[in-house]
Amino acid sequence: MRQRIRAALTLAAMVTTAAGLAVAAAGPAAAKPYPPPSIHLLCTAAANDGTLEGGVCVLPPGVTTAPNNYSATIAVGKAGSAGATVSFALTAGSLPPGLTMAAQSAGSGAPIAGNPTKAGTFNFTVKATDGGLTSTMAYQITVTVQGLPDQLLCNAANGSFLISGSCVLPDAVVGEPYQGHLVTSHNAGGALSIAAGALPPGLSLPATFGVSGAIVGGTPGQPGEEPTYSFTVQGTGDQGQPLYQAYQITVDPNQPLTIVLPSSGSTFYPGTVGQSLTLDFFLSGGAGPYTWAVVGGQLPPGMTLQNGSAAPRDADNQIGGTPTTAGTFKFTMRLTDYAGQQVTQQFTLPIQP
């Protein structure tokens, strides 16, 4: 009887030991991953410049007034063995008109981008999904009409420049088709009219304009005693903002572009080393604005091309400085007018010791 009990106890110990070994062997494989996989939508200044207000993530505001490119992010964080790609969907509300949200992202979130077209406060809910993992958050974007006001521009982009508050447009030439561009900062269209003064004979301004701006166009006739015409334009931009700007157009005779030589001809009177020297270049014909450039040879060391008193209508029409080296210097100047005509002339400038 004792032998049977001892045998039973030995068998039970063997079974218990084997079971314990099996559990120990299976232990690491059955361990749960840490941290457990999860995704969560974020609303912080660092993640998407958002502010959490009463459970709603308030994203940066937008404007309808151009330039109105908008960009924000539905930011998402991942933990554990979450997947590489997250899907995003609107489950309530709507984005501001003109904005769209990416449906998927392999990065840190889904961008919201576009150009808002309607003012208001827009509430919407986004659900992020990664396999069986989800996260939901409510958002808000406010769009206003405030922004930089539309205005008429006057810069080199349309060949114009400002003098005493008046925008000087490129010259017109008698009998030649002309286009003077009146560009606005919003590039979105509007309406214009002549409020004071008059356009040169033969030119007109349409009552409305599109994204490329308004055009003073036509074929100018002979000017009166004064070839420069001053006029003021007023109107409204795309958001109803007032537009106002004074302009000038000079009507030039139809003559070829020419470099006019000084009394000394193409050879200037000598300069002297160490003494300041300024020389101007002159022209006739063509259509302004004009630009001068050195395209060959060499100016005397210490002298450079610069703007004279006629700039910006006649840009870089002067060389000036203090010569540092004696010698005879030959250089070629090229003159270009607004219509693209070009002429060149070689000059010689002696510098005495």
C-alpha cells in the first residue's frame, strides 16, 4: 500500500513539473506588447497650432481676402505597434468652403488646405482610423474677410514706378499699339473708372477687369503741347475695398532709339586719378523707361554704373566714382527701351595720373 502511494506522488510531481516548464516556455510568447498599440488625435501649439477649448480643437483662423492660402493639420500621435497609415474622415459638420482634408496620411497628420471662400465659424468632427484603432475629435475653424486690402500696385513688374505718389506707366508711342497694365494686389478682378484727368487720345480703360488686372489700351494719336497725361483711377476690388491711384502716361514721337553723343564725341574728356568724376549718357527716341548696361570692355577701376537724376525713367544712365588707375579705357554701352529696342555705342575714357 505504501509503495502505491509513493508511486502516485512521484507521478504527480512529474506532471506538475512538466506543466510548469510548459508555462515557462510559453510565457514570453504570450506576453502582451507594451505600450499597447493606440492612436490619438492631438491638439497642441506644437502639433498643429491648435488650442483646446471646451473639448473642441480650435485651429488657426483663415481669411477670404487674397492672399488667402490656408494650411492646418489634423495631427495624430501613435503608440506601440500602430500601423504606418492612418485614414481620416469627417463624421459631422463641414469644413469651410474652399478647404479640403486629405483622406490618408503616412506621416504625423492630415493637412487641411485651400482658399476659404466664405466667412463664418465652421465646426466639424474628424475620426482617425488605423485598422481596429480609432480616435475622434471635434474641431473649429473661423474664417473672416479681414486681410490685406486690395490695392493698385506700381512696380517694375508692370514697367511702372512711383514719383511723388503718381504711378508712371511705360511710355506710349504715336501710332503704335499700347498696353499699360494696372495690376492689383489680389489679382481677383474688380471695377475701375477715370475719376480725374484724362487718358491720352486714342487710349481707353475698360470698366471692369479680371485676375490679370486692367489694361489701358489703344493706339495713341498725336499729343497736345504737353506729351505727359495725368489721370486718377478709382474703383472697387474683389471684396469691395476701394481702389485709388494717380497715374501718368507720356506719349513719345515715333522715332528710332538713339544714343546721343556728348560734344566731345565718343571719347570723353580726361579724368584724373584720385579725383571724383561723373559722366552722363543721353538718348533720344524709343519709349521709356530705359535701361543702360555695360556690355563690353572695362570701366576705369574705381568707377561704376549708377543712377543719375533721370532715374528711374532712365536707369543706370551715369558712371561715377573716383578713378584709381591711369590709362585709356574703352567700354561699350547698351541702351534698351521698354519696347525692347536696343542700340550700342563704344566709348573711350582717358584717365590721367
